[in-house]
Amino acid sequence: MNSTTLKRIYISCAPGLEPGLIREARELGIKRDKSKQTTDTVSDLPTGEDKGGIEFEGTDAQIYQCNLHLRTASRVVVRLGEFYAAAFSELRKKASRLEWEQYIRPGQSVAIKVTCHKSKLYHSDAVAERVLGAIEDRLLRAPKTAENDKLVQVVLVRLVNDLCTISIDTSGELLYKRGYRQAVAKAPLRETLAAGLLYAANYQGKTPLVDPFCGSGTIPIEAALIARNIAPGINRRFAFMDWPTFQKDVFQLDLDKSRKDIQSTDQFFYAADRDRGAIDMATANAARTGVNGNIQFACHAVSDLPHFDIPGSLITNPPYGIRITSSKDLRNLYASFGKVLRNSYQGWQVGILCSEEALMAALEIGPAQKVIHLINGGISVKFSLFTIS
Ligand SMILES: C[S@@+](CC[C@H](N)C(=O)[O-])C[C@H]1O[C@@H](n2cnc3c(N)ncnc32)[C@H](O)[C@@H]1O
């Protein structure tokens, strides 16, 4: 087994972010396998081509690359095996034939996550127990089990119509955890979702970026990371680093190159919030990524948002009912935001993440040119794109 041996790799993302992920993957030179209509191994995403992620054949080096570079991916898994199992003995026997030794050291801690649908084996704890037994059979030593330990190797087992798919997590903590955001304001966006909004708005780091409701700064920080070509995973660990087959030199080469490829930018990033605590957190988060020098943070209400001469992108996630407050004052807030957009942001591309039609209507900036359906914090939201005229 070497760095060029091909494996089936699946990259998952939040529903709605697939186009951005596909674009990013293409930029990394990944040719996805359109014939595979698969879904995330652990969640119940709807089936269909590219729903919830993409699958392709790739090398270990590409697994490292995907984790290090993809901004919209939630996690990357490698398919270890797929077989039919309608009895526990069959499951254990077939699972013990898989090449566990590539990913798990004897005695290492593992967490087995199981989902079962329409299968004779439907008791997930019993399935997990047999898979643990299979690992022990293969490695001649029982793995330790753990639920929440960050350092465990996660194994994903999915049974659908008696077809068992076993995947090995390559990421460790979910990829939205870039490592820079230790402080969060109210209702923060996941970094992967913020990057997905920027991709959906076709933001490429070549124009000014404004976020008047920046909270902990996720959108402007992700924008500055794109503009400066800073790889999102540059400061974190990944599960693959603990594999017995981890090729440190291959990963180190890519990591060193990513550090060399960091660029400067003369674009401006303006991030405001009326909450002083949020601005302090956002500033600290930006400092941890090294982009604080690029972003101008300001503490003021949206009604005081300044005008900028050069048009760019205003991408934002204002408060909306369910996550922050259900106050009717929100309608006034959107009306006042809409007035600022109409008066001072002609020619700008504006992208707004919101769950409520009534609030979007209060903006009075006309119909959206494009609407993308997403999930944020467990609720359905829409990302609406406009050009202010
Ligand atoms: C949904 S949160 C934004 C979260 C942010 N995207 C993040 O990742 O942390 C909305 C933010 O709008 C701010 N806000 C509420 N009313 C405001 C107003 N009138 N002007 C400016 N900011 C306001 C809140 O303080 C809050 O931080």
C-alpha cells in the first residue's frame, strides 16, 4: 500500500453547499464519480447525485489535501468496505476481512457510529459490538472504545437494505472547526457554511467585502482566508495523522507549500456589529488566523453603516426570529437595513441569510436573483442574492 493506491473517498458537506464543494474539489484536481449516488454515512441526507457530498477515487495524498484545503467540506471519509450482512456472524466475519491495520493501531481507541435502515440487523449497539469484534479478530487485539474523546478513530457503519458500508473518518473533529474560533457571539455560523455562502455569491477575494452583522466574524474571516489563499486546515490536526500508514513527509510537503502560497491582499474587509462583546470576539478570532490586519472591525448599528466608493460584496447573516429573538422589532431592523442598502450600496452584490420571508420583504430591495436553500442550526434558511440597483 503506498501513497498512490486508489481508495474510494467520500467528502460530505451541509445540504445546499454541494455546488461550492464541487467547484472547490475541481480546483484541487479531483474528478468526482458521478455514477455513485451516495449520501453521508452518518446522517440521513436525501439520496441523489451529489446530495450531501461527492465521491471519487483518490490517493492518501488526496485525502490529506481535501482535509487541508476544502473550505465547504464537513468531513472526508474513506470507504473501507461494502458487503451484504443479514446476520451478526456474517457481519463480523466479513468485516474482519477488511484492512483495518491501515487505519487503526492495535489497542487504539475507536468510536463506532452506526445507522441502520430497512435491514435485518437494526440494533445499532449490537452492530457496533460485532464490528469491534471484527477489528479485534483482524488486529489480534481489542480496540478501546470511546464516545467523546477527540483523539479516537471514528468508524462509520451504515446498513441499508442489508448492505453494510464501513467507512473510516479521515478528518477527526468536523472540518468547520478550523481552530481559530475560540470565542463565539450569539448564533454563530459554522465556518463551512460561511465559506459556502461566499462560494455561492461567487466571491473570489478580488473585491471589497462588508458584513454589517458580523457577530464572531465568521463571514469576513472566511472571506479574508479566501483572499489571502490561506488553507482552512493549516492550524489543526486530522484523524489521518494517527494512522499507522500516515505519510508525514507527503502531508508536510503540502502543508509547507500552503504556507508559502499565502498571499497578501489589498482588498478591504469591513465587519461591524452593534454589540461591543461580539466585535471583541471577532477581533480575537481574526487575530488567531493572522487576518486581523486585513479586516476593519467597527462597533455600530446597521443604520450607521458607511458608504464605500468601490462596489463589492455585502454578505451577511442578520438576526432572524428563531435563533436570536422573536421580537417584532426585527421587521424594523430589516426595514432600516434595506434603506441603507438602497441609499448607499447601489451596484453591490448583496447576499443575506435569513429564515423568514416577512423579514426579507421588509428590506424592499426587490426579488432575489438567486435563492439557495440551506440548513443553519437545524432550521431551514434561505440565502438570497441581489444586485442593488
Ligand atoms: C446571527 S448573528 C451573526 C452571527 C455571525 N455571522 C457569526 O458567525 O458569529 C447577528 C448579529 O447581529 C447583531 N445585531 C443585531 N442587531 C443589530 C443592529 N441593529 N446593527 C448591527 N448589528 C446588529 C447581533 O449583535 C449579532 O451579533
